[in-house]
Amino acid sequence: MTIGAVAKRVGVAIDTIRYYEREGLLPEPERRASGYRSYDEGAVRQLRFIRRAKDLGFTLEEIRDLLALSADRKRGVKAVRQRARDRLAAIDERIVELTRVRNGLEQLIEACPGHGAPEQCPILRALTGQEDEA
């Protein structure tokens, strides 16, 4: 398959495939006599793996580890499970942080009358660090 055909099947940009190759997430494909890349079904499977892992929040470095572990028949599944647990913990931490930020922003919105002088706006005061001076 050509790089364009693979990109279309997986739903990624051609530049993304080239980037994954440069980053070592996808093996360098064979080249045709014309110099064009030639991909097989294995590349499609690996790209789908990468895409789904990204959708679950894994970083490219973590995906590199997952790809290596997926071939480890002895310890792979246990290690993959632990990586997934670690990712879940990081997501939970991010949710806590985002909830804190959301609540703070909600309070600022409720405190802002939506009219008057900009220097009296609680949102602008918080963004400029002036909320401590009130």
C-alpha cells in the first residue's frame, strides 16, 4: 500500500505517518524501485494501535513502551496493565486539577456583574494578580 492509502485507512495524515517513522514508533517501510514507501497490513495495525493509545491519553513515549511490551510474551500483559493503571492515575489527577480550575472560574464568573469599569471586574483582577490587593 502507498502512504496515502494507509493514511486514509487509518484516518491519519501522511505527515503523521512520517513523523511516527522518524520517532521510531513505526518501522521504516520498504521502498519500491520508484522510491515510494510500501506498507503492509502490519503497518495499518500498528498505526491503529498508536491512534487508539493516543485517544486513551498515552504519550508517544508511553506508546513506544506499550508497543515493545506488546511483543513481550512473558511480562508484557502485566506491564501493560501497570502502564494503563499509571495513565488512569494521571488522568484522575488531571480531573482533580481541572475541577479545581473550573470551580475557581465559575466563582469568578458569578462574582462578575458583566458591566462597569474593567478594573473592577473580578475576572480581570484575578488574571492580573490584583485580587490580592482588594
